Amino acid sequence: MTKQRLYLYDTTLRDGQQSAGVQFSVPEKIEIAKALDAIGIDYIEGGWPGANPTDSDFFEARPETRATFTAFGMTKRAGRSAANDDVLAGVMNANTPAVCLVGKTHDYHVTTALGITLEENLENIRASVAHMVAQGREALFDAEHFFDGYKANPGYALECCRAAFEAGARWIVLCDTNGGTLPGEIGKIVEAVIAAGIPGDRLGIHCHDDTGNAAAGSLAAVEAGARQIQGTLNGLGERCGNANLITLIPTLLLKEPYASTLDTGISHESLRGITKLSRKLDDILNRVPLRSAPYVGASAFTHKAGLHASAILKNPDTYEHIDPAVVGNTRLIPMSNQAGQSNLRARLKGMGIEVEKDDPRLARILDLIKEREDQGYAYDGAQASFELLARAELGQLPNFFEVKRYKVTVERRKNRYDKMVSISEAVVVVKVGGKKMLSVSESMDEQGHDRGPVNALSKALSKDLGPYQNLIDDMKLVDFRVRITQGGTEAVTRVIIDSEDGAGQRWSTVGVSPNIVDASFEALLDAMIWKLLRDGAHPA
């Protein structure tokens, strides 16, 4: 059976930038655009030229892509021609091969928000699309508030779509702008639009996630016949976000009925890079990746219960809907006080350690885990620390270096501008191969801001490790989580640290102490030792 083509349209750089706290620089937009092109996205929407200096500068500097680069704007205003509308001119001047224009399709918004007649709005749509087509651009029409408009006045909502279609728009994109339409409704309405004369291979879907159904709504539209999906990486977008392409892409490639009937243009080889793409965006935004994210989250293929781990050992299909490697993710068997020997042996096997079923050391490791978790440790979220604990008990943990002492000071004082500021300083003394080394570091960053005592400790610890220095230079701390595990005067602090290296490898470590700095240092130390272990370092 011949597959039908389904086109993927990314609006991370425009609609995704509507997320609170998100503002891409021009270099960041270029980096994201290149990553989108590399994975095989069909359309990349770069922003709204003329709306702000960054978007305008980006269109001047945008990279050449295989994907169709698209500028976003709105239909012309009433009372002027398309050729004399300065907003349309700004979009045209971006010189992109495609242009996406948003226009009203809900009669209430036309008369209330725009304050014009319904016929004037239709003329604005017709004239704007026709102008784009006449200039040799591929035209897309984003039918704003379409589903709400259709439910209120189906005849007028369809008239708006027909106006764009008859004027030459390549795509009519039905937008669930408020994000309140459920998947069943979306499917029925898309079917009605096709029955009204607009072919499915000219229809797109643009869903927002205000009910948590943006991905499901997009799939419902596709099942009804729409052949373009608009969405964003990691579901970025205004309010609750947009349809998440990171979730939709593997679903379309791996799940039926989509896998055997639709061609997205994204290869299975490219699909293996989708976890890396998701985390790249989080890294650019300085955000912690969502552990529970479908397909790409750190917990997506994590099996904590002993029953699950036992079955996974026999056949991963028992508790995994796909092979994690297909999307560039990995399986994880965490350790906790709920763990049994099945979990433990599975986890050790994943570390490259084979232990016989009746080895008495397995029971000792389990007892140690339970004892330490009773003290406040949590190994289900700190797999690197667990590995170090297990290897130490098995006699397989090299002694790379020894920390002889460390000291952290925090000083609060006035700076030269008479403002109170905090400055942290750390001193760490380590012994490597019989040689003592002292490192000192402050917590100030390049902009002169204090990053706190843990940052100072991290910098000092990684400042000079002699023969190991080249192995730790690419390490960085990407997340830091603190929890008080007991209340009152006997409070114990648990710190979990996520680290990353230049190859994109991430790992988590845990430290526990009544002192937050001491707990942090324990987690930092584990992170560094695990990195040396994984990179094959030899004791000096």
C-alpha cells in the first residue's frame, strides 16, 4: 500500500517563544533551526518579521535549510490593499519561500476583536492570500479560533477557509487556539470540513494543550484526513503549550495505524536523535528535562518494581511499548528500598557486572541500600551513586583520589556600588597518586553574579585533578535538588545533582547530611568519580 505524505510544521521559534520566560537569541534560533532541519522537519517557522528586532535579525541571518522556511504574519487590515499593508510588506521582505498568515474565522472575534464586518474579514483573507501567491510564495492560512468558530457558526467558519483555499493557499490550518476542543470533536469537525469541499491533503491542524489533549487532538485530525501537523519541540507555547512534536513524531513512526499508512519524511535513523534534540532545547533554555516525558524522559523506560524488573530481564517487551534505543533513550532499573534481587542483578548487568544469582554479596548490597535509604538517601533517582555503592561492595571501585579536606566560606558585604552582595569561596585539598593539590575557587560567574557555595565547591573540586583533568573538563552541573527528609532539630538534607558531559551523557548522584553544603559535596564527589569510572580512568 502506498503511504500518504504527512507534513510536519515546527513553530518552536515563533509560537514556542510565547512560553513565559522563553526568549531566544538569534544564535539560539539558528542552532534550533539547524537541529530541526537535521532531523527532517518539513517546515520551520522562524517568527514574525517586523514584530521585534530579534525576529527581523534572524530572518537576515537564517541558515539555508532543506526544510521550507516560513515567515509568520497576519492578513491585511480592512480599508487598505494587500500591496499597501505595511505588516504584509514586513512578512514579504523576509524573503522566505513560504508565508503563514493568521486570520479570524470565528464571527464573534471578527465583529468584537477586529470591529469589522464579516464580509470585510473574508475579503482580507482572500486578498492577502492571493497577494502572497502572486508573489510566488507558498501560502498557508492559519484559521484562528476555527473550532470555536465552527461550533458557533459553522457556515461562516467554512466560508473563511474557502476564501483562503480559493485564493490559492497551499494549506488551510485549523487552529484550536484556546485549546479547549477535545479530540473526538476535532475529528468530527475535520471530517465535516473535508466533506464541505476542502481536501484533506490541503488541511493542517494546530492544537494547544490547555486540556492536555494537543497531541491526541492532532492525531484525531490526522485520522480524519488532515495531512499537516503544526507543533513545537517539547510542547513549548503560550499558556499550557502546543502539540508536542517530540511526542508526536515517534508515535507517527512507530504506532499503528500511522506507521504503515503515513510517511512523515523523518527516517528511523533520525528518530534515534530525538531524545538528544529534546534535551538540546532544554539545555538552550537552561531548563531541567522533564523526567516523565513520553519516549525521551529519563523515567520513560525506568522499571522500579521488583516484579517489573524480573520480567524485563526475561523479555523487555513485557513492560516496554518500544525499544528505548529506537528513540535514543536508555532502559533504567533503579534501586530503592523496594528493590529485590531481580532489580539488583538487572541493574548490575546494565553496568556490565555479572553476578551469580546466589552470590551472598547481593544480599549485602540490598541491606546496605535499605539502611542508607533509611538515613535519607534515595537511589532510584541517583543511579550513578548506586553504581559506586555497588562496585565498592563488590571490590570493583578504583581509588582515583582522596579528598583530605575542604572549606567553604560565605561572605556578605557591600560592593563598590554600596549594594549588599554575597561571595562564596571554596578550598579543596586532594591527594592524587601520593601528591597533594590545593585548589581555590570563587562562586562568581562571568557576569559577576554569585552562584553560591555549591558552585564554588564544584569549581574548586574540578580545578586541578592532575592526570584526570582532561576527563573532567567537559563536566557541568545541570540540576540541583534539595529536600529536607526529616523535620525539626534532627532535619537531614538530601541533595541530588544531575551532571552532564560534552557527549551529552547525563547522570545523577545523591548526598545526605544535616549540613546542606556537606550533602552537596558528597553528591559532587560521586559525580566526578562516576565520570572517571565511565571514561575508563586508571588510578594514578
